[in-house]
Amino acid sequence: MRKLFASMVVASTAVGFAMAAHAETWDMPTPYPEGNYLTKNVIQFAQDVKEMSGGKLEITVHSGASLFKMPEIKRAVRTGQAQIGEILLSAYGNENAIFEVDGVPFLAAGFDNAEKLWKAQKPILAEVLAEEGLMPLFTGVWPGQGLYNQAEIESLDAMQGVKFRAYNAATSRLAELMGAVPTTVQYAEVPQAFSTGVVSAMLTSATTGVDVKSWDFLKVFYTTDAMHPKNLVFVNKAAFDGLDKDVQNALLEAAAKAEARVWAQAREEGAKAAKTLADNGMTVKAPGDKLQSELQEIGAQMTKEWVEKAGARGQKLIDAYNAM
């Protein structure tokens, strides 16, 4: 009996080692804190992968830029320092214009158009990423960017000479085309910049407006939904290819669920934040016909400039979007 028991222990230990060897753990750096709805979605995605793969693949989420800072995440995944990661796509526009198409104001206003833009962008983005040994899995989207101002306006004539908060090249160019004066102000500095008169208008989401308590220094929020920046969850292609077929399928299925879930959450987040602005005394409204028309003209100009920058792939993307 002792020999039989010993044999069973050895056998069970061998099986345990075999299962442990078969299971794989991936590191996933992300840029935002755990309280962010995009990060919550990624954590749920990791849980789904573990469950759907039967424990064969476990993803450890490193939130809040704790493993790599956001500008470093793409390179870390490309070089195999991490197998999977999440980035803000438009932040990498200096590498390739295809990354920043969702940052072009008024190209794809509103969630429905943002979804169409992603469908047009995805195959071309996949080509660009494949050249670096990377593969897209799914996107997370931010609520629409709206126009904040001190008072209601009927046209862009009222924006002439206004100091406008800019946080990247696109918003700086937008300010110029509006006749405003672009002034770079980072997220953490927004309340102080408005309270001291450094800027008096901006374009950002209702969610950010709530975060910075914009009602303390602004009166009006126009729901322009100028653009919906996206986060991308992507994987090292060699790491993906090294997975068993059933694990690959589990990863892709979990990714599809995560994308559908987070896009629905973004709609809810945007609506909730807009209500909070109104509840705190801000006027929340759609732009009038003249203002909307002028903003769309600016969008057309910036789209043209983006295509010139992006080249043939950019034109292909815009043609596919316009055909939808």
C-alpha cells in the first residue's frame, strides 16, 4: 500500500508539473488607474481569458503605468518585455498617422460614426502593426469631446482671439482654424489655467469636465462629440502564435466581448457626465446650425491635412469610412 501511495503521489506531482508547464502567464501594462472604466474592462477581459482558456493563459494587469509608462508600452510589447498591452492610439501619431485618425476633430462625430471609423481603420492598422510584429485585439473608446466656453455662442466669430486650451497638435490646429489662440495646458493644470485667465475655452469630454469641476470656471458645454479617442489593446504576434489554437480562440472571444462591453460603457459614462455638468449649473446643449456647420468645415480641412500626412493608406481609410 505504501508503494502504491508513493506511486500515486509521484504520478499526481508529475501531472501537476505538466499542467503548470502548460499554463502561461502574460504581463499586461496599462496606462490608467484601476478606477478608470477602461481599466476595469481590461481587468474583466483578463478574468474572461483565464476562464475561457481553462486556466491555460493568465494575464496579469499592471495598471496605472506601474510596469511601463504609456509612451513605453508599445515598444515593450514589440520587444517581448510584455506580451500584451494597452495604449492611447493617438499618442503614437508621431510614429504613424494611422494611429491618430480618431484624433481628427469632427471627422467622425458621435459614437455611431466613431464605430464606423474603427471598422475602416482596423484592417489598415493591423497592416501597420504587423510590420512591427504586433496584432490588434480590441479597442476601448472615450466619450465624445465637447466645446466648453464662458458663454453661449452662435458662430465661431465669438472665438476670435480667445485663449483656447490645447493638449496636442490636433487641438492646437483646431484652435488656429477657429480663430482662437492655442495655449498648451496639461490635464492637471486645467482648473488653475482657467481660474487665472490663461485660457477661457477648451475641447474635451464631459467626463474630463466633471473630473476638473469645470462648472467652477465655465458656463456652457456644447455636445459636439468632436471625436472619440480610442485605446488599443494589442499583442505581440509571436506570443500569440505560440499559444495553442484553443487558447488563441479564447483570447479572441474574450477580446470581442471586451470591445462590445466597453463601447456600451463609454456611452453610459458620457451621458452620466453630461448630466452631472447640467446638475451643477452648466448649460449643456447641442451647437446651433451655423456653429455646427462651421465646425464641420474645420473638420473637413483637418481631415484633408491628415490624409496628406498619412498618404495612400490614409486615403484608403477615409474612402472606406465614407463608403459606410
